[in-house]
Amino acid sequence: MTGDGHQDSDGFDPLEGVDPELLEEWGQRTVDRLRAAARQALEEYDFEKARQLFRLAVHRGDFEEEVVCELAGFLVDDYGQFEEAVSLLTSTQCRLNHDSLRLLARSYFTLGRKQEALDTYRRLHERGLGDGVSLRRAGQL
């Protein structure tokens, strides 16, 4: 368990699955430039390129909360990669904010991991970050 109360994974390798050619072309770009390019790829429905650019941004940004949350949001909302989102959000490198916790809870729920989803929704509520929706969702699990 991490200090945040969730199971930790062995670590999330943001470069896993990143094409070597893309890494060569984009590897030295700034985090902001990588995020902008990932958003552009997403607008063009190139989900795999967007995924790789977001992962590269997480690597370059040293797991900065905002960048992690953007990758997790993409994985959950746009790409349907819930296991990958859980792996990212439960890695020891991540510090979770309330948006990340919501994404983690939703991923757990979608994957059928109801107890972990319930625990995460309750943690949001206990921190005063629940808007009532989280608690209602927890009650429906």
C-alpha cells in the first residue's frame, strides 16, 4: 500500500510501448509541446500516437500530477484502457490529486473491482473532495 491507501504496482514505465522512431523524433521536446502534440493526435483520431505522446510527456515531466492526470483521463475517457490507467495511477511514482482519484475509482468500477472502487470513492468523500456523486456511486456498488 502507498501512503495514499491504494495498492501500489511495481512501477509504471511510461516509455513501454512507445515506438522508437517516435521517441527519436519527439524525445527531446518539452512536456507542454508533447501534450499539445498528443491533443492534436487525439483530434485527428490517432489514438495510439496520442497515447505514446502522453506517455512520453509523463516520462519527460517526471510524473507531474497534471500530466499524469491528463494521460489517465485520456486512457479512461478516450481510449478505454482501464487496466493501463490503474497501472499508472497506482504506481509508486504517482501523487494523486482528486481528479486522478476519481479516474482511478471509475477504472476500478469499470473493471469490476468493486471493493477497490468503493474504497477510493470513500477516500474522496473523507477528504472532502466528494461532491455527493462519489458517495452515491459508492452506495450503488
